[in-house]
Amino acid sequence: MAELSKQAGKAEAAGQREPILQVRNLVKHFPLTQGLLLKKQVGAVKAVDGISFDLYQGETLGIVGESGCGKSTVAKLLMTLETATSGEVLYKGQDITKLSGRALKAVRRNIQMVFQDPYTSLNPRMTVGDIIGEPFEIHPEVAPKGDRRKRVQELLDVVGLNPEYVNRYPHQFSGGQRQRIGIARGLALNPEIIICDEPVSALDVSVQAQVINLMERLQDEFNLSYVFIAHDLSIVRHISDRVGVMYLGKMAEIGTDAEIYEHPTHPYTQALLSAVPVPDPEAREGRERIILTGDVPSPANPPSGCRFRTRCWKAEDKCAEEVPLLAVPTLYQGKDTPAAHASACHFAEEKPSVVSAA
Amino acid sequence: MHEAQEATDTAAPLLDVRDLHVEFRTRDGVAKAVNGVSYSVRAGETLAVLGESGSGKSVTAQAVMGILDSPPGHVTGGEVLFRGQDLLTMGGETRRRLRGAKISMIFQDALSALNPVMSVGAQLGEMFTVHDGMTRRDSLAKAVQMMERVRIPAAKERAGDYPHQFSGGMRQRIMIAMALALEPDLVIADEPTTALDVTVQAQVMDLLAELQREYHMGLVLITHDLGVVADVADRIAVMYAGRIVETAPVHDLYAAPAHPYTAGLLGSIPRLDHKGKELHAIKGLPPSLTDIPAGCPFNPRCPRAQAICRTDRPPLFDVAPGRASACHFWKETLDDAG
Ligand SMILES: Nc1ncnc2c1ncn2[C@@H]1O[C@H](COP(=O)(O)OP(=O)(O)OP(=O)(O)O)[C@@H](O)[C@H]1O
Ligand SMILES: Nc1ncnc2c1ncn2[C@@H]1O[C@H](COP(=O)(O)OP(=O)(O)O)[C@@H](O)[C@H]1O
Ligand code: SF4
Ligand code: SF4
Ligand SMILES: [Mg+2]
Ligand SMILES: [Mg+2]
């Protein structure tokens, strides 16, 4: 009950407030070249091919999808670590894909990232204190030199590590502890938004739970907004307020966690959910599993029309001809049902047997 | 032992691992990776071996297969009975012949397990020329058949392709084809789907389960994913710090775990079918294998630990027919869960 009212409160607030981040038709194509000396462009990997979504203050937006669908590329575009081919990323109304120099630096301070691999994302030759304090070198205004050590120790404390560890090196920590170091570094500049790209995927289950709990606590404490990227649908459901499902560079479906997990209307989301092994033999019974045939097509040469059509059991001629738009399906427009959320399918419809009762 | 009492089935187990010990002698000391593991599998049965990274799942499998990295690895005790014969004391040549023909293994990382400079068709075909003495031509036809069996589209055209030309899911299916080529009695699959995406994972697990039924094989499925286990296994053995801490039929274990570590694992995974609140994380970290705690190895992390847990190592207690738990307080744990 408390959970429900919290959700409702958040949704209400989201309706009134401006989103903190608005992503509009974001595209990233990586050129495919041939020839050693005279590089000739022969095509492009369409890693991200027209994606739009909003992120509200204090919420967690989960992004799920299979390997190679473009999740990490989205993360890098939001961080301006890659240049967008086209499209906009509006941070408080300002398009950060067009910014440079001091203006970009100011925005970057507010958007930080936590990476997937706690084993390789930390520089092995730097002490933990130097790693966490490194952002202060670029943004000295946040912590004057004399205060830095104390600030780093506070951050260690915040993420549940012993502040006396500042002089240790990454190899002296376990995977879970390293991920905490990565999070402490992400928090150093008091950002508003943290982009988390598979932050717990490399960790063991028992340690995963420790890190997830920590992230939820920090979100409440500092009113952070998270974009939480993962391929584990159960973890994403646990932490997210809203969820977007990606397939081959496009957003297939987006909505609140209940809309996506209990009332999916896109065939890909339905297949994805039905394929998740549920760790309870009893809950599993009565659930229909959709086993997709075929492999994911190459993003350098995506199918015409709907990209999912080569694996979709509902595909018809129209699917090869027209690209389905991400919108509330006509079937549910104006209806007061959780199925009335954005889904990029010509024949979007609920399929109750793929989800078990919540 | 509990394993014996469970034999309502008159058939002797296909594989019977008894009190296996393996250690690694390294510069940092002796890592006791496997400390008295016992498990058994019958024909047509799937046993899941569940445990977190480093708990000794793969090392146990490597010792069974006779492919342990040695040195530094040494089997320091125990028996591995295959149809009653001890693999550990049998001659190298006999054992090699069993491996591949009667016992085979599927690895987590298909790309590194397959030969990168040999076409997939040739690798599969080689199994038939070496073990069955087929001609090259026949073996190639058989290879294509196997590729079709694991649903590689256009198998005939693709038999000449090299491993890197296939997607991850296809490579894993080819690994399965190789493991099943000679119709073995027993297959050990070490995290066969961990590197794959959910939809592809479902494809591969489905295929494996179907082939297992068809060939009536015994399957040891090693995994850290509680979800995968629930879908396919008959029985589960949970490992912690080189020991089996709980064994049970799948349904019983999920309904009511009899060991605090199992209970902790079940509590720490988020569930797809209901959105919970805070996850019940197990505090602390698994022990270093060069310095396993005295008494119960789980005691520094266990919410139930008492004085006895720091001094006396709990043996595997029989909890119910076919169920055992290595916890002094298994009864209390079971009562709380039920
Ligand atoms: N620098 C690059 N040059 C060319 N292609 C790239 C580059 N970076 C990514 N890609 C391609 O873009 C697509 C999307 O990649 P991305 O890393 O975003 O996937 P992802 O969804 O994060 O996958 P995973 O779940 O495996 O991390 C892939 O086909 C990838 O090979
Ligand atoms: N070749 C090796 N040399 C030294 N230690 C090893 C070797 N192989 C495995 N180990 C150690 O044995 C322990 C168990 O490993 P393993 O069986 O691979 O775990 P998992 O349960 O993840 O499969 C680990 O601590 C690992 O580091
Ligand atoms: S648009 Fe057509 S192919 Fe695409 S998901 Fe919908 S039914 Fe399937
Ligand atoms: S023996 Fe003691 S420490 Fe070990 S699991 Fe049981 S209660 Fe916990
Ligand atoms: Mg990625
Ligand atoms: Mg392993």
C-alpha cells in the first residue's frame, strides 16, 4: 500500500514538473569503412536509430534490451562521450549535444556515470583516494584542495566503505567493493543524474543485492535521477519507476514498471518477459513461454518496416512496409487501462498469459 | 550417506562423486577449492549445481572430467564413480576414451572452447572420424545433420564457416552439437547460457532439455542463476566455499530452504513477478579459500550463527528423504521458511 502511494505520488509529480532530461530522436550511426589507406564508407552500424524519452527528477528510468541493441551507446550519448549523429538531449531545456567548452563542462558535472565492469573501469595504479577525488581536478570549485581528502573519506563512508581505505589500490578490493568505489566517484561532484550502465551485472547475486540497496538509499538521500541500464529484467523491475524496452537501436515500448511488466503490448516485450526464468517452480506453472526463433539481425542492415518482424510471430505484410511509431496503440487510446502506454507495434495488444499475477 | 538412502530407484547412479577434495598449491598458499563434495546423477535426471563465483563448481566438474589444471591443481581425496568404476584410479587411455564418447562437457565460453582455425563442420566431423572410424565424407554429412539437430539455419552451407562467423547463441548450439555428437550417457554443462541474452538463453536451454529427454542422458547443470535452475532441474546441490551445503528436490528447496545460505540467496534476488521492497542482501563476502573460517564456513555471514557454529563444522544432516543440509540449525531454518 505504501509502495502504491509512493508510486502515485511520483507519477503526479512527474505530470507537473518539467523533465530533467528530454531525449528527442537521438541517432548514432557508426560508419563502416573498407580499404586500408583510402577509407571508403560502405555503410553504417545503426547503433541508435531515433530514440526519444524523458527522465524526471528523482525517478529511475530502466532501459532493457538484448546485447548489441544500443543501450551502452545511449549511455555514452547522454554523457556526451560520443557525438550524436542527429537528435537532441535536452538537460533542463538546453541541448547538450550542441554544447562545447565551458558550457559543456558545467553540464557534465551534473551528469555522472557508473560503469559495468568493476574490474577494469578503475585505474589499477591509482589509489582509491585518487580515483574518487579525480573529478575534483577537473572541477576544483566543488572541493578546494585542502578539503579533498576529507571529502573523499566522507564519500567512502556514504557508500559503506571504511574511510581508512583511501590509500589502498583497486586490486585490494572485491568486485562489490570496487563497484562501491565507482559509485563514490560518480557521487563526488554532487550530480543530479547518474547513468548506470549494467552496474551490477558482473557481481554475484548476494553482492548484487548489497549494491542495489545502496543505490536506492543514495537516491532517496540525494534526490538523484537514475538511468539504469541492464539486461536483467528482474533487477530493472526492482529498481525502476519507468522502463523502456529497446530492440535493435529503437525503443519498442515504454511505460511505468507495472505497465511494462504486467501489461506489455509489444510482441518483443512479451517474448522477453516470457523467456525470463522465474526462480520459483510454482509461479512458473500456467505461464506461457514464447520461444523466439532466429537470431537478432545485424544493426548494419536492419529489416525494413518493423525491426522485430524477422522474429515476430504476429508479423504481416504491413510490418515490412511501415515503420511502427512509438505511441499509445489505437486500440487503447482514451481508455483508462494500463495497456494504454506507448508501444511501437502495428498490432499492439495485451497477451495476459505471458505474465504471472503480481 | 544421504545419497544412498534416496535410492528408491533401483538403478545405480550414472555418476557418483564421493567426498571429493581438490586443492591448488600456489605461491599465496594452498587454496582448498573443493572440500568433500558428494553428489550423484542418474540416467535421465538433471542435477543443478548452484553456487556463486569461486565456490568450486567448475573445479569439481574439471576433476570429474579429468581436465583439472595440474599443477597447481591436485585431487587430494575422494572417488568419482562412473557406472561404478572409479575414474580417478583408471588408466589415462581408458579415461580418455570414456571422455567424449560416454561423458562430455559443454563450456560457458563457446568461442574459446571451439578451434578458431578449423571450420565448424570439420570440427564436428572429426569427432566421428576419431571415435567412430567414419570416412571423411560420411563424417561431414553427419556433422551437417548434427548442426540441423541444433537448429542452425542453412546448416549445409554454413558447415564451412569458422566459429567467429556465428553469433553467440549459434556457437553455444554448436558446442551442444559437439557434446552430444557421440550420444554420451552423461553431460556436464558448465554455465551453458551465462554469456547469452534471455531470449537466446531460453532457446538454448529448451534445446538442451529436449535433447536430454530424447537421449535419456544424465545432466549436471552448473549455474549461478536460480531462475535457470528452477526451469529445468530435478534436484539441486548448493555449493559454498567448496562444499555442498544443501541438496534437495527443486520444489522443496524453493518452498522452504533448509540452509541459511540458500535462504539468503533466495532473498537477495529481485523477482520479476512481484516488485519487492529492500532486497535481503547477505552481508559480507565469501571467504578466501586459503583461509576458510573454522566451524561452519558460512558463520561470519550467517544471521543464525551461534557459538557452536564457530567451532564445530556441521556435517550434511539428513533433513528428509532426498534432502540434506550442512547446518546445525537446519530444523529451525526449515521451520522459519515453512
Ligand atoms: N565504436 C563503435 N564502432 C562501431 N560499432 C559500434 C561502436 N560502438 C558500438 N557499436 C555497435 O553498435 C551496436 C550497439 O552497441 P552497444 O554497445 O550500445 O550495445 P549494448 O546494448 O550496450 O549491448 P550489451 O548488452 O552487450 O552491452 C552494436 O552492434 C555494436 O557492435
Ligand atoms: N588453475 C587454477 N589455479 C589456481 N586456482 C584455481 C585454478 N582454477 C580454479 N582455481 C580456484 O578454485 C576456486 C574455485 O574455482 P571454480 O571452481 O572455477 O569456481 P566456480 O564455482 O565459479 O566455477 C577459486 O577460488 C579459483 O580461484
Ligand atoms: S509491427 Fe508487426 S512485426 Fe513489428 S512487433 Fe508489431 S506485429 Fe510484430
Ligand atoms: S551451522 Fe551455524 S553458521 Fe552455519 S549456516 Fe547453520 S546456523 Fe549458520
Ligand atoms: Mg553495453
Ligand atoms: Mg565456473
